[in-house]
Amino acid sequence: MPNIKSQKKRDRQNIKIRTGNKLLKTRIKTDQKRLAEVVNSKNIEEAEKNFNILSKHLDKAVKKGAVHKNFSANKKSKAAKLVNSIRKS
């Protein structure tokens, strides 16, 4: 337990920040799972819609500093390949 007033405040801030980051990361994982399900059902319109939602959430997470920009770029690239795989078939 910290005795210094500023450290107590930093602890409170870190809890809030950690909670927000966890929410963003969980949302990204959920979006990826939804996209994979839609791709398996071969619904192109739904896949594109879910891809846009995933991209939006990744961009928000990068802007807030919850994830690194390269992490976001890799996830978007992998998702785009998934969506394009059902377009070709």
C-alpha cells in the first residue's frame, strides 16, 4: 500500500486505464471471432460489414494507445485476406 499521495492517485488512474484497455482488446477479439464465423458462412455483405467494424475498433484502440499500430495493421491485413478469400470462391 503506497504512502505517497501522488502514488495513490497513479494507482487509481492505472486501474481506470487498465479497465479501458481491456475493454478495447476484448472488443477486438470478439469482432475477430464474429468475422471468422461470417466468413465460414460465406456471406460477403456481412463479412464486409464486420470487417469495417473490426477496422474501426482497431483504429480506436491505436488512437487510445491500447494496442500498437503494427498490431492493428497485422490484424487488419489478416482480416482482409479472410474477406477476400470468400470473394474469390
